Amino acid sequence: MSEIEKAIEELKDKNKSLRCLQYAWGEREIKRNELAISALEKQIPKKIVKNCNGKILHCPSWDEDLMGCIYSDYADGVSYCPYCGQAIDWDSEVLND
Ligand SMILES: [Zn+2]
């Protein structure tokens, strides 16, 4: 388990404890921790998603409301999604069509 994964586990454990306590101040801390968890999770590379015979690449954290397409010409040397900051694993492609 990497340092990032350990930090995510710590924050998730902390949120479990805070939810059990049910203090009003705990909600704000839970939200802060959730924000940190989501930022940390983006640092863990996810496999790129290919569509349309490999011509269109999607961010692995693709969300149709927020994301556009990333074209293969654009891909070289980019290791983070320019839209959401998700770290991308270019070597492991998932074909989706
Ligand atoms: Zn993205």
C-alpha cells in the first residue's frame, strides 16, 4: 500500500469515527476529509478509457456533465487529466466499444 493509499485509509477511518460521534462540528470535518480523500484518489493513476476504435480517449474519472474528450494526439506526455487532475495510466488501456 502506497503512502497515498495509507493516507486515504486514515481519513476514511477518521470519518467513520466522526460519524459515530454525531457531533455537529464533526460534519464540517467529515466534509473536509472527503475533499482530501477525493484529491488524494486523483493522485493514484487510473487506466485510460478508449472509445470509438481507440480514436477518442476518456479520462478514467469521466463524468458526462463535466468532462470532454481527450484526443490521442493530445495524449503524449500528459499524465494528468487537464479537466479534473486525475492521474492517468497511459500504458493500460481499457477498450470500450
Ligand atoms: Zn478527468
